[in-house]
Amino acid sequence: MRGKLITLEGIDGSGKSTVAKKLQENPDIRVFDPIFTREPTRGTLTGTAVENAIQSETDQLAELFLFTADHAEHLAKLVKPALENGKNVISDRYSDSRYAYQGVTLKNRFENPLEWVKNLHSGWTVVPDLTFLFDIEPEIAVERCGKRGEQTKFEKIEFLQKVREIFLRLAAAEPDRFVIIDASCSQEVIEKKVVQKVLEFIQKD
Ligand code: ADP
């Protein structure tokens, strides 16, 4: 049987990585031995190119193609083979991050950047079976992150507000795939909810 693909999405500082780590340590989840991964990928040619692009003034369209190349590599080398071998895969960020972030960064390049970026993925990406959206006010998320990145606090909040709106639109369009988590809750509450839902989902048929 094909494995299941679960993704964790949300703006920077929403707590995705914290939850990914908790899931990895959770004994009930470990029984199912899922593969934990992330985008951008780490230690790969494409993932390193993405990291370098993020740190520099790379053109936003070029950046999209680098992210998308990394997604293709991730699918080919890890996600698809794992799912075909019946393994469950849990990814910290995946395609919805591209739709939401590039949906904002490319707003002056295309009339409908979200559709454009989605179309770029169509026909070859693997749509997740379950996606957690860690939803939070950008003000709180930016506070949590401290001094990450180059933007001023105001620019960052304004940008993340737009990214958050697209994430919420994506979730509203596919309510069966998305589970929205109130990421302003305590880590314990969030961990409990996500663990319970993941276990339920992995064990379903
Ligand atoms: P992301 O991976 O979404 O960017 P992180 O998991 O790295 O976010 O979390 C960002 C910061 O917020 C970290 O310092 C983390 O310890 C803290 N954090 C994560 N979840 C919570 C929470 N539920 N409540 C308070 N702080 C949190």
C-alpha cells in the first residue's frame, strides 16, 4: 500500500519545526517509522542553491524556479520512492509554501501569481494527503523569531500577513486536506492535537 504524505505549513515562526521535532520524538508516532523531511531540502545541490538565493538579492522569478527545482529533486529522490515503498512521509514545508510565498513575491510579475505557480507544479507534483496549517498572527510569529532575516519588523509583518491570507485561502479551497491549527496555543496543546490527528490519519484504512 502507498504511504501517506503529511505536510506542515505556515508562516515563519508559526512553530512548524518545533512540532516536527516533537513528532519525531513521539513514541506512538515512532511505531509507524515515518520519514521526516523538509523543504528546502538540506545538504543537496538544489537545497543549497535555494538557501544561497534566499540570502542574496536573487530575482524573485529565478528564486521560484530554484525552489521548484528543489521540489522536483525532493520528489524524485525521497518523497516518491518512500511513498511507493509504503512509507509515510512528514515534510516541514512543501508545495503550499511556494503557492503562498511566491503568490506574494510575484504579485507584480503576474496577474494571478498563485494560479501561475500552481500551474507550474501541475502534472508532476504529489499533492499531500493531509496538511496542517499552523495559523498565527504575524505579529506573534515575528516576536517569536527574534532577529531572523534582513527585513525590518514592519516589512516582515506586512509580508507575512499576505502570505497568511493565501495559506488561509488554500485551506478554505481544500477543507478535506487541510487541518488548521491555532498556532498561538501552548506547545503542549498543539503537540497533542497534531499527534492525535497524525495517528488517526496514518491508521485510517
Ligand atoms: P517555524 O519552523 O514555523 O519557523 P519554529 O518551530 O522554529 O517555527 O518556532 C519559532 C520560535 O517560536 C522558536 O523559538 C520556538 O521555540 C517558538 N515556539 C514554537 N512553538 C511555540 C508555541 N506554541 N508557543 C510559544 N513559542 C513557540
